[in-house]
Amino acid sequence: MQNARRQQDRPLTVTELNSQIKSVLARTHGDVWVEGEVSRFTAHRSGHWYFSLVDGRDTLNAVMFRGNNSRMSWRPREGDRVVCWGGIDVYGPHGKYNLLLRRMEPFGAGARAIALEQLKRRLADEGLFAADRKRELPFLPKAVGVATSPTGAAFQDILQVMGRRFPGMPIYLAPCRVQGEGAALEIAAALRLLQQHGRADVIIVGRGGGSIEDLWAFNEEPVVRAIADCAVPVISAVGHEIDTSLADLAADKVAPTPSAAAELAVPEQAGLLQLVDELEDRLVDGARRHVDRRREHLARLRLLHPGQRLRLVRQRVAELEERLGRGAGQALDRGRHRLGTASARLDALSPLRVLERGYSITTDAEGRAVVDASALSPGDPVDLRFARGRATATVVATSST
């Protein structure tokens, strides 16, 4: 013990020993790949992930800070078998060593498909693929933006198709890598650059065909979010070997190839010019027919000499007076006829007609007609009216018969 003490000037503190262990581990191991099963997974409110990697009976604590796990398209669950990449770190306050993870992937065949499905569900729940977010493409864009590799066949195909369909259409390229590590971030940056540039009112993003690995950037979250956040309509044009990329689901329109995307982006100029010519011909024909009709109408209403116009007006007035006179005479005749008929009926009902047949009308002193002899008494004065003239009499006697 004394010999051991002589070999060093003083004992190490716990902190110093932990620091030396940390240095040794970092120097001898560096970053390593570790395979294990996730256990006791915790997503802290800070965004960091804390869990253990279990392999049989052995356990290794692991930490993945928010800056690293935010780039992942999936979240591990209890019992998932994973492959992790990171470095060994000693946490002095607890005297424990941890694996500080920078990258994590599902383990085994189909792991990438599982991660993709998890990302797809999460983004769908956010509404990034909703149909009501899709916008119509402009009928005739002012310019077309393209986010793709400048050296790839996809851009050349787009140039060729658009040059044939609409020569002179402005095309703005935002160059980016479309496969490999970091390609997704470059594609997303290219989309944002075209949007900030502001000249293009439709954007094509994509690439030609390739393997699943080559096309995988179009399944990554940065690309999907950049498409969904784009202020102008986006056409996804990925040469597919996978069924449908997540970029397709987020885009406003989907084309199977970059050439097909160019056909969607711009109409055929020759067809538009032909349509304009047809519309022009129809407009000219319609205007000509309208002018001819107005000329015919003007010919019918051509201006006359004032004297001739006055004679026509007087002739018209005379015709109206004649029609008015005929109408008034006919109305007067009809009125006279109705009056004669009514007079004849009234005369037939007059009591004077009865008097002419020898009858008379007897009225009492108060001028009331006497129709019953019992209403009179001897000595009462009565007035007798005949067809011609009157007489006054005094009642001598009355009888009921």
C-alpha cells in the first residue's frame, strides 16, 4: 500500500477519476454502433430521449438529445430492437457511463418501411396530406420553378418538354442534390429559395428513376414539410420504384415523371394560339353581323326632309282622328240603342198606360193611393186621377164588394 502511495503524489478525486475514465473510453472506442432492445423509454419535456439498451441480462444507458432526435422520422417504442450510433460518455454526478446517440435506426428487414409508416401517420394526423389543402395549378404560369439536380436527366427532360410546349417560358432552377445523406435538407432549402425568389407561380420538385435508396430523400420529413409550407402550387415528379412517396402525398399535383410534370405545368402554346385565332374569327364575325343588322335598321329609319316628315305626321294624325270618330259614333249608336230599349221597358211598366184603358187612381186627403174601400169613410174627400185630367169627390158610401 505504501509502495502504491509513493507512485503518485496524492490520491485522485472522484471527479478526476471519472474524467480519466471518460478520456480513456473516448480515446479507445470513439463513436460506435450498438445493437439492442429499447427499455424504459422516456421522452422528456425538454425534448431529450432517455432509455436503456438491453441485450440479454446486460443494460446500457442511452441518451439522445433533442437536436439529434428531431431529425428522425420515427420514435422508438418499448421493446423495439434498434441499431444506434454514438459515443461513450461518463456522467460524473452519478458515476455512470452513457451512450450519447447521434443516430438510431430500426433493426432488421422491413425496419425502414415501419419507420416510413410511422412518419406517414404522424404527418397525416397533422393534416399535411389533406385533400382540402390541394391547390389548382395556374392555367398559364408566369414562370416555372424547378428544384432538382442541375446535372440530372430530370432537368434536361423538363427543359426539352417545356421548350417544345411553350417556347420562351421562364424557368428558374434551384439546384440541389436529390439523393444521399443530407439531400432532403437541400431539397427543402431549394423549395424555400424558389418561394423567396417569388417569380415562379408553380414549382416542380423531383428527379428521375432510381432505387428505393436513391429516392428515399423524397420520403423524409424536411422535404414533406417544405412542400406543404410552400406558398405556390407544387408538382411532385419522382421517378417511382416505390408506390407513392410522402412528397407525392403533400404535393398539390403528382406526375409520374419529370417530363409529365412539365406537361402539367404549362399548356401547349400552339393550341392556345389556335384557340385565340378561332376566338378572334368568332368575334369578327359577330361584330360584322351586328353592324349589318344596325345598318338595316338605320336604312329603315333613314332621315327624311322636315316637310315630308311633317306630312307623314299629319297623315298619321288624320288616320287617328278618323279612327277616333268612327269609334265614338259606334259607341254613341250602341248607347242610343240601349237607352231606347230601357225606355220601352220603362214605358211598358208605367201606370199611365193603365189609365189610358179607362182606369183611374184614387188618393186620400194625404195623397196616399187608396187600394181598400175600408180605408175611407162617408164624407172623406178623395182625388181622382185619370189618363187626362183630375177630379175631386166626396165619399158618399163604402162597400167591401
